[in-house]
Amino acid sequence: MMTAPLSFRLTGATVLRDGQMLDRSVAIEDGRISKGPLPEVDLRGYYILPGIVDLHGAAFLRHMAPDQTLHTALRATDHAAAAHGVTTAWLSQGWGWSEQGPHSPAAAESLLDALEDYRPEALSDLRIQIACETHTVDTAERLLAAVRRHRIDHVIFRNSLPDALMHSDLTPETHARLAQAEAQKRAVPRYLCRLAEAFDTLGVSYGSYADTDGETRETFSMIGAKLCVCPTRRSAAALAHAVGDPVVLRAGDVTKNTSPLSVTELIRSRLCDALASDISYPSLAAAAFHLATSGVMTLPAAWALISQRPAQILRLHDRGVIDYGRRADLVIVNRDTLAVEGTLSRGRITHLSGKAAARFMGLRADLAMAAE
């Protein structure tokens, strides 16, 4: 079980508050941003920023080794997220046409069960995003049952069937499964509409992944799948923006620029509403600082892409900004190195390193003396 949240005041740091970088203190009490005199931690030389909200991450797949339990993999993912300032994270789990393997419905159900068991000890607010293949018509009841049972709040549709069919080294068994999935093509539109109607009733946020063009994005938008996650063409992002659908892009593409789609140019053109880790938690903070130091946008605007805007998109109104009464989800960053040295999730310290750790040692001593 997690320990109770601490109550203290962070002083001397530069704080992102009200869309500005201000020299203010931040008081934390009972897991929320508060007021009043409390034991202090001197954080001169640091930034205090809102906790990172990751809309779409698959980094946990790196920890899914055959010799490890799902519980162990979730713990490793959780600690990695906290070490990089992530306080709320959706783990993107496939729901595909294969009956076996890491992206099968069975694998999704197992991960959902494992997260239920792990959640009491979780450092961050971990959730599951179902990445549902469009050609899974025969799993409708099973999918909706899983969504209801585990209170899933985020689903994206994707169609990787065309790419899968292009592989020349398919086994006869795999080819048969793909052919079976392809045979569902005519039933897919009605299937997606049925899921969309159920998601609307259940309050699930849903969208599509890797849209290849504006027409594809428009089709998904028309059935209510509003989130445009990691589109592969500018036309898809432009269509989404034109109809008011949020566009979520890969944070890693901001610094590495390995994608054929120029994420930085889309950001400059205001065709990006949020950034997601996809496969790398470190990429989130790195992208925000890169955008700020390269002059693309201010640090408050860049950090909003990984905190405030994702929280707004998925209707988490208690986080994403530092304000009275909100969750005390915070990231402590060394101003000289821009390294994440501390993370707080709901007022609990989930990561602490570097010189920031030494600053907090004084707080622990003060609290111990007060308890005596």
C-alpha cells in the first residue's frame, strides 16, 4: 500500500502557474495544492511544473519479458514513468484479430486484471487505453464487457491489417487469421458505430490511431471518434483541426525528427493539441524543453502540451495545472540540467534524485522531530 501523502511547502523555485513562470511557493496538504504555513523545502534553482499526463504510451511492452509476471512489468513501467515526471499514464494495449500473442483480446484481459491487482501499490495513476483493431467484429461483446468491467475510459481504433497482409513471411496459420479478419470488412462500419454508441453511453473517450489521410480521419470523426492520435499525414491532422478534433503527436518526433511527418512544423502551424510518449517516457519532458529552448514556443505553452492539454482532452479536471484544490501532481526539474529530479503524485513522493533528494532530507528530519 502507498504511504499517506505528506504536507509541506515548496519554496524558492520558479513555478508554472496561471500560464506563467512565477517565483512562488507551492503548499501541499492531503494530496492537493493548498495554502497556509507548513514545513518548508528550499527548492531554489528548480522549476516546479504540473505532473505529466501521458495520453498514449507503449513503453510498458519493453518490460513484458516471457520470464516476468505482468505485476513485475507494471511495477517497472510505473517506476520508469515516475522517474520521468509522469503522474498519469494510459498504457496502450492492443485488442487485435489474433487469438494469441501480446495484442490479442486474451492478453488485454490479462493486463487489465493485473493492473487491478497492482493498482493499490502504484506510484502513478496508471490506466489502460485499448487500441482496438477495426476488423475485430466478432469480439464486440467481449470488448464491451471488458470496458464495463474495468471502467476503461480511453479507446482508439486502428487498422493495421493492410500492413500485416503485405508481409511475405506469413505462416499459413497467420495468413488464415488475416484472411478471416479481412472477410469482416463489410461489417466493420456497423461494428464501429455500435462501439461508438456504447462508448458515448459509458463516457469513454475514443479516437483513431495512425490516420493516413484526411478522408480516414473524417470517417472516424463522423462516428464520434474525435481523438486523432499519431496521424501519419499532415492532411489527417489538418482535417482534425478543422473540425475541432484534438490532435495528439509523438513527443519523440520533436527532438529526433525521424518521422516523415514534421511534428515541429505541425506544432508551429497549431495542428497539435498534445504530445504523447508512444514508446519513450523521457521524450515527453525532453520535447517540451526542446520546444522552449529552440524558440518554437514558451515553456508554459510547451509544457501544457504534456500536462494541461492532455488532462483537458480526457476530461481530468483535477490535474494538469498547479492551482488550489487540484491534485498535487508535480515535477521538480533542475534549472541548470533540465533533469527531472523529483516527482510527486497526489502529494506522495514517487521519484527523488540528485540535489533535490538532499533538499527533501531536511524535510524528513523536521517531520520526524515534529512527530516526537
